[in-house]
Amino acid sequence: MRILLALIKKELKQISRDPLTIIIAFILPLISFMIYMYGINLDSVKVTMGIKNDDCSPEVATLVKSFGHSKYVNSINFDNMKDIEKAILKSKIKGAVVIPNDFSSKLARGQQASLFVITDGSEVNTANYVQSYALSIANQWLATSKYRTNMSKQLVTTEVRTWYNPDLNSHHFIMPGSIAITMTLIGILLTSLVVAREWERGTMEALLSTNVKAIHIVLGKYIPYFIIGMLSLTFNVFLCVVVFNIPFRGSFLVLFLISAIFLFTSLGIGLLVSTVLKNQFLASMVALSLGFMPALMLSGLIYPINSMPKIFQYLTTVIPPRYYIAFIQSEFMAGGVTEIRIANAFYLSLLGLFFFGLVYKNTQMRLEAVSPRKIQNKGAKE
Amino acid sequence: MGIDIQKNPEKARSNLGYMAQKFSLYGSLTVKENLNFFALAYGIRAREARKKVSGIIEVFGLKEHENTKAEALPLGLKQRLSMAAALIHTPPVLFLDEPTSGVDVITRRDFWNHITSLAKKGVTILVTTHFMEEAEYCDRISLFYKGQTVALGTPAELKQQAGAKDMEGAFINLIKESEAER
């Protein structure tokens, strides 16, 4: 116990003097939150488009106005096509709508009238928005205009109620996911370096000549990084809930409890890589490609697991972040769902214990792996 | 010492001090922190450890560097610190793996003063070295060649056996002999 305490203290001192650890644990989540919050936006956005009205009937003027009033569109009026082209080139507008001069007369006659919509194909997503916004604004306008009598009636409509995330705000599920990514990084990347560092710098040699046992070495690595991870988690949750105002509907106690299990699991992966490879560079590369990339790609954070090929779906069952992301997103958005909590906590604990066992088994207590029997055989020969 | 190293390796190790050839203490910890850590790692109680640390800092003349980070020390002092760490638990047996390789002449002499004074106190010290003039200071020499002991004895005995004036000559002759025997 005394020895373990000394090891933990030593490790914490080393951590506190290593700027890299602090950066990964506290600065990195801040940066990634900023990116997810302000940089990445998966929601529909307000687009600026140009309007050129060639039809001077007063009824059509109200259509131009409804473009101006839409909460999805900023509209700028133009008089000629040259200016529109220039504005698109300068990216001032993302597209344009031209109302042809026979627009109102065609509608009045009950014929199909067309709007000329220009979109910028170099930004495909935005181009799609421009097209669909223009159409829906025109339809809405039509339903209230005097031409509505010519409109065919829609027989079926949908009443949409979005559960758990009524505003369809993607931040509400990306930000909790970002916590999971940070926790994976702390668990895997930081620890992938630490055992390898002891071997590389020769300090393991000195350590092995003391009374330290394998279990001391293993726990002496797990516990300090567990503390750092939990501190970082607290910081992350604070940023998420208090600073960025992401709604949290679950229980903080359960969040921290299951996060602790997840941390235990990813610490295991990092330490296993480090223990086996004994080389910092190699270990960090393997940790990134084995731990971090799957966490990003295969965890269901960005790409839904259901839409992956079957093989990858099976592969995700051994990726701890998959369970954690499922849990943390439901804890944030849906509140406490007992089945989700228990199932994910169960799989995470299973994986965590598995990795702990492997780390313990692979912790070497001698400089070169020579089994005692070999030494005896050698002695016998001489 | 009556401890089976296979059955109880940790206990057996607490009777040994070991100083690796390569500097193997924690660079980001200070001299004092390193010594304190190793004292505790050898299973010494915290209060006693503190006493031992300040004692050994005194003996090895590390007082003015006790709050310096180990990585910032010059090589000679690093070696001194390594030896202090290996001795923190006052082991009856001390292994020194080429303790003087890459160390300047003054530090090396300093080192041997420590070694001989320890030996006088009754500590058994095993030193590996490439320097034959250093081997001269030892009580008993085992000459290793290709993983086997080719000669064993006091410096005087080895010199006599090889018919050489100094250890350097004895070393060359003995190696040649064993080469011829093969």
C-alpha cells in the first residue's frame, strides 16, 4: 500500500510537470468544443440569396417580401443578371431567384409558372438548401395569395414532433459525443506513452530493482490517470452544461459513474499498448490508429452504426466508445433510461476487466523475458 | 541471506542495491524527490525515509542540488545520485553496472572513495568495469570473456597467473590464453 501510494504520488508529480498532459486533458477539450460548437454545424443554416423581380404586378411584390421575411433566408434585391453573377463570384450570395415577367399572368391563367433558381454547385449542400428554400417559400406564398384557388389540395400532411431534441439542434448530440472523444484521448493516448517511457528512459530498470510488484506498477499507472481523466471529465461537463448551455436531462451521479467505467476501459487499452510495445512512438501511433480512429469513425458518433456494412457493425461491439457514446447521448438528451444505462455499463465493465487482465499479465518484472526454466536448463548444461 | 529469490523476489530484492549503467532515475523529479521515491519503493516507512534521504544527501554531497531536477544535473552528479538511490535502503549487497563509464577523472576517483568506504563498512559490492586500472582497486576479480569466467582471484593472483606487471597486461594475456585453449 505504501509502495503504491509512493508510485501514484510520483506519477502525479511527473504529470503536473509535463505540459503535454495538461494540454491533452484540459486545453484539447476546450478547442474541440469550440470547433464543434462554432465550426461544425450539421443544421440547416441561414443562406443569403439574391432576388431579381421582372414581374411588376403588386401580388408578386409580396412574394419578394416573403423571401425577406423568411427565417431561413437573407435576401438581397438585384436589378440585373451581371450584378447577380458578380455577387455569386464574390460569395456574397449563395444563389439567386429570378421571377420571370410572365409569372403572375401565367398564374392568373391557371398555368404552371416557373421561378428561375440559380445555385452554386461548388457548395453542393448549400445549393440544395437554396433550391428547397426557394420552392417552399414560393409554395407558402402561393397558399396565401389570390391564386390559391388554382392550387391542388394536399390530401395528406404530416404533423412532426421531434422527441429528445425538439429543435433538431445537432450540438445537443455532438457536444456530449465530444466528451466521449476527449475521454478516449485521455484514456488511450496519454497512457500509451507512460509505460513505454519508463522502459525507454531506463527508469523501469531502477524500479524493478526495488520492492515494487507487478500489481503496484499496474495500479500505479491506472490510478493517477484515472484521477486526471475524472478531473478532465468534470471540466468537460462543466463546459458543456454551464458554458455552452447544452441541456442535460439525466443524472450527474450516473454520468460520472459510467464515465468512470469507460475511463477504466480506455486506460486499459492505452496501458496495454504501452506495456506490450515499450516504445513511445510506436505505442502512440498504435494507440491513435487502434483507439482513436475507431472511436471517431466506428462509434456511431458521426456515422450511424445501423448504416454500416455488417462486418463493421460486428466490429463496433468491441469498441468501448460505442457503448459510452450511446450512453452519454441518451443521458444528455433523453434523461435516465435504465436499460441503456445498465446495458452499456455492463459491456464497458466487461471490456474494462478484460483489458486490465491483459495489462497485468503483460507487465514484465524482468529486463528480458527469460522463463525460470530456461535459466535452470542453462545451469544444467554447464 | 536465506531468502529464495524465486519464491519471494520482492523481499530478496530489498537486500540488493542496483545501479544501472544508463541513468535510470526520473528526470522531471528533483534529487530529493527521486531519493524519497526510491526509499518508499523499497518499502521504507515515510518518516524513516525522510531521515534516510537527508542523511544520504549529506553523505553524497548533494545538499546544494537537492531541489534541482535530475535531468538538469551534470553527468557526474547524476551518477552520484544514482548511487545514492541504489544505497538508500542500506543494502548489504550492491551491484554497480559500469558506474564510471563516461565520467570525468575527478568524479571517478570520488566514486571509488565511496565504494571503498562502503566496502570497509561491510557492504559487498559487485562492480562491472572496462577500466583495468579500476579493477585493481577490487578485492577479487572475475574476468569474463564471451560469457564465461576465464580467471578468478585477487588482482595480485591474476597478475601472477598471467605473468604481467599490471592488470592491463594481465587482462590481455589471460584473454589470449583462453582464446588459444578454444
